Amino acid sequence: MKHIERIGYITCLFIITAAIQEVESQSLSDQQFNKDIQGVVYASLNFYSKLSGENLKYSVYLPPGYSQSDKHFPVFYLLHGIGGNEISWLRDYAVHRKADSLIVKGEVHPFIIVMPDGRRSYYINDQNQQFPYENIFISEFIAFIDSTYKTIANRQGRVVGGFSMGGFGALVHGMKHPDIFSGAVALSAAVRTDSMVYHEKPAKYSQYLSAVFGDSIRQYNRLTRHWIENNPLYIVRNNPDTLKSIQWYLSCGLSDYLLPGNEALHDLFARYKIPHEFHLQCGGHERAYWERAIVPALLFSSRILKSE
């Protein structure tokens, strides 16, 4: 069985990061951009959802050699954080350039990266079913991607990942749908313990959580059935054995305010002997941390994803 790995750096040193990617200066559209790279990116494309009755946005990275090959490629579904959208991973973290560099160097095999716009849904169905994103993602969007692109359309060809809200979504989808995904990557995942929810300030709870999990501002009423059914900490307790078929990658900063939730998840994985990697590094809940964390996440995903 794969070992449980925990990597921590207790003291943060001054770090100089070389070759920091510049923020995209050109406008992102649904046309090809950055023609100097070997892969191809299409940003802000439309996907029509029957469940929501509207067009939803997504972006896609097609690896070098995609158009010339008859092969099918594995897919890394990459989810943004709250306040982001389908171009966040491109504009803010240049994930397409990082993937290109790793592929050209032969450090990863080619795979497709799909970046959907999850709005502020936490990538689950909201309690009132007004925007049932989990159903949209699992029942409609993945099938649409498989029918539109040359994908390996099985669990061995899919990994889901993201940061913050996207990390939460990656965990929930991996836990609820192990028949769909073979791996999940959670960077600074928005996992909260019951205590963290109890003590969340009403204004912050209302701004970030109430639309999805419930609008009660009385602390103990926040632990609704909907919260429990969609909280990774509860899902692990209720279904530990089913999670052992998934490869898990957790990463969080030592000064991240969500560290207690991530450590609680790691402790549960360890208690139930669920193989996983848990990486602790200096940094907070911030862009600089995720920019550093995405390359190891891509390397991890490539080790899992099966190529033809």
C-alpha cells in the first residue's frame, strides 16, 4: 500500500523565485492565444447546461501534438477558487505554460487540462437546488468534454484538482465519485471543521457560505444536513473504505487560516489508513503559494493519469 507522506517545513526562509511568470497582458477570449507555445489554449468557451438552462463557461488546454495525433489523452479537471472563473488558472498562474514546459522536458506525459467556471458554487449542489453544480459537472459537463475532445473517457483518464474552493470541490468529487476519477489534488482546500464554522463571523459566513450551505447566522444551525453531506470530513468518516481507490494529494501553507481543516482531513486519512500525500510548506492562503504548488500537483497528476 502506498505510504502516507507528510512533508513539513517548520521555519520559513526567504525564498527568491526565479523566472516568475508574467500576468497575461493580452485579452483572453474564445480564440487561440499564445501561439508561441506548443500547446493550444481556448479560453471562455460555451457549454450549454440543460440542468441550469444556460451557457456556462470553460477553458481548455490541449497539449503539444494533440491535433496531429490519433491518440486519446487523459484529462486534469482544474477548479478555481471563490471569486475566480474559467480563466483564473491561465491568467493568474499560467498553468498552460507550466504544463508545456513539463511536457517538453519529458517530466510529464501530455494531458488535457479543463478549467470550468464553477462560480461560487463550491462545485456542489446548493441547498435549494437553484444551481445544482455537482449534477451539472458529473452528469453533463464531463460527458460533453468526452464527446468534444479526444479524451480517455474512464476513471483512469481523469484527475480533479483545485485550490481553496476548488480544492474543496476536488475533494468532494473524488470522494463522492470514485467511479469517475482516479485522483484528487487539493491545494489549500476550503475544508472547515465544525468549530471553524461555529466561530465564522456572520458577515463572512453570509458572503461566502450561506448561498450554498444555508443562510442561518445562528452558529449551531449552520451544521445542516446539507453541510454534513458535503463536508469532506464527514464523508471520510461515513465512507472510508471507498476512498482507498483514489490517489490523494493535499497541500497547505503553514500560515493558512484553513490549515486546521486540512490537518483534520489528513488525520482522518491517517486514522482510516487511506493512502495520501500531505505537503506542508511555508505560506498562507495566497496566490504566491498556489503558484509554487501547481507544478508538484501537475507532476503528481501525471503519475496517476493513464495515457494510451
